[in-house]
Amino acid sequence: MLVQRTVLFFFGLCLLSLFLYGIGTNQGFMEKTQFMLLHITVMVGLFIGVGSLYGIGLDLWLVFRKKYRYISGLVGFLCLGSFGIIIAALGSFIMVLTEGNP
């Protein structure tokens, strides 16, 4: 339960930072602010990925102990983990394109 809420919290933070980055691109935020938002997005995406891996391992352990109701949580963690890793890779790619390798 705690792992699910933590991953969902990081998912919300990731969506918020992506939203602010999108708004900032149209509103003309300073370059350092945009870079900071991308960096936050990458870090939160990685936190989502790591938390989801832990959740996947925990749900697999529970499924193997004959508690099949955790299969839906396993699918949810797979989706959120994929989202987090893709967003982290995309944010890193944009950072390298705009600023070079920091």
C-alpha cells in the first residue's frame, strides 16, 4: 500500500513538472528554469521506475504465495514503471539536445 501511494505521488509530481515545462515553453520561462524543470522530471521519472521495480518484486512475491488479487497491482506497476523510464529517457534526451552534456 505504501509503495503504491509513493509511486502515485511521484507520478503526480512528474505530471506536474511536465505541465510546468510545457507551460514554460509557451510562456518564455528562463532557460535555467526550463533546465531545472527537465532535471526534476528526469529525477522523478527515475524514482517512479525504481519504486515500480520494487512494487513489481513485492507483487510477484505475493502472487507466488497464492494471493492472486495482486496481479492487477502488478500490471499497474508495469505501466507506471514504463511511463517513468520513458519520461526520464525523453527528458535526458531533450537536456542533451538543448544544453549539451552537463
